[in-house]
Amino acid sequence: MEAQANAATSIWVVDDDEAMRSSLQWLIESVGMNVQAYTSADEFLASHYPGRHGVLLLDVRMPGMSGLELLEQLTKEQMVPPTIIITGHGDVPMAVRAMKQGAIDFIEKPFNDEVLLDAIRRAVNSAEQQRSSKALVADLAARFANLTPREHEVMDMVTAGQSNKEIANALGVSAKTVEAHRARVMEKMQASSLAELVRMSISVEKL
């Protein structure tokens, strides 16, 4: 399962040091992961786009845009992938600041290969979870969009705890009609219980 996740998730190495970049690429590829290397933050940004999946392995100090500035830019554009900061001893405060902006780990130079690989594996798992979560949210939004305006009303009232009779009185329809709408809502939302429908309603409100 881990090998499949590794194969599906790219590792993006952004480091201006050619020797370090090559070393990282060789190490990560040696355990079967896909690596794409970039010489600068600008080069990475030029190829990045919403919905692109991967893990970012990012040096802090680089000419031009720094690793921290790249992370800030990705945060503004809401495109932050799971990010590991690679830092020298003097850059640790900057790495901590980067973690406050969304990075999930930082590795100090010189680093142990296994420590780095373990951090990358954790980040890959995080990336896979992000991808699954986004897919579930998109699927839920599509189901919700398939409801008619009246079904939206019924769903709101049902999940607010109103009975069929109360909903019928509020909408000026029969209880039987409400039952039919409610059944269609459950079917279209693929909810197996009222509790599940309530959870879906809460998730939809956050979209």
C-alpha cells in the first residue's frame, strides 16, 4: 500500500545547490518515489497549479525568492502541499516560522538519510489523505447540487430536527409529500441514516 502511495505522489525538491539537489533526488528515487527537482522557488511556481498533488521538500535560503517567501505565496493562493523544510542550524527559527505557516516538518543539515525518508513518508501519507478528503468533499458537493430547491428546504428542516408534520405545515404540503421529498433527499445524498445526513449537512455548510 505504501509503495502505491509513493508511486502516486510526487516529491518536489526545491534547492539552488546542485550537489544537494542531485543527492536528494538520488536518495528519494532509490526508495521508489517519483522526484521532480527545481533550482529555484520561481521555477517551481511556474509549474505549480491548483489540484496538483505532491510533497514539497524546500530549502530555506535560496537566491531570489526564499523558501519562506515561496511558502507564503502558496499560502496566499491556497495551494500549500505537505511541506518539509530543509534548514541549516542558523535557520531553525525561520523553519519554525515556516511550520506556523503550514509546513509539517523541518530537517536540519546535515541530516540522516533515514530521518529524511521517514519525514517524506509521513508527508506522503498526509498528501494522500488531503487528496482523499478533497475527493470526498467534491463528491458531497455534487450530490448536494443535484437536489431540487424544495429538497434543499426539506433537508435543511430535517437536519434542524423538525418532524415531517412540522415541515408539512411550514411548506403548506401534506405529510406524505414531505415523506416523499425526504426519501429522495436520503437517496440523492446517499445517506443511510438521519445522523449521517446531519453530518453531511454540516460538511456542506463549510463548503
